[in-house]
Amino acid sequence: MGIIGWIVLGLIAGLIAKAIMPGKDPGGLIITIILGIVGALLGGFLASAIFGVSPNDGFFDLSTWISAIVGALIVLGIYRAVAGRRHSRV
């Protein structure tokens, strides 16, 4: 799966991560989608490094989707913790 596939997957994974972790995001929907793209790339890298799973299996492979969604959840959680803390001090 190429970089365009990971970007499309990241867009969808960002929306799914937002649905799983509801609440107010400091950056809105666009930032959530961008974080989804970053999370999908991170999830693919982590799946490859930890489990030895090839992230290039295919767009419709279940392991690809799970790794992208988990990566998006991780990045979204970190972003909420950092941006929420910075946002509350102002």
C-alpha cells in the first residue's frame, strides 16, 4: 500500500478515533483528521516494528485498519493531553 493509501486510511482512522474518543478537541475536526494520518503512519510503523506485520498488506486487510486506528487513538490522546493542558492555563 502506498503513501496515498495510508493518507486515505489515516483520514478514515482519524474519524473513527474521534468517534471512539468523543469529546471536545482543542483543534477541531481538521486537526483530528491530520492527527489520524499521523497516527495511521505511526500505527503502521509500530505494527511492523513490534509484531513484524507488514503494513503494506493491503488497504482492506484487518491488521492494517487496526494498526491505523490504534495509532490514531494514541496520537489523538497525546494531543489532547498536551494541547488541553496548554489550553487550560490560558
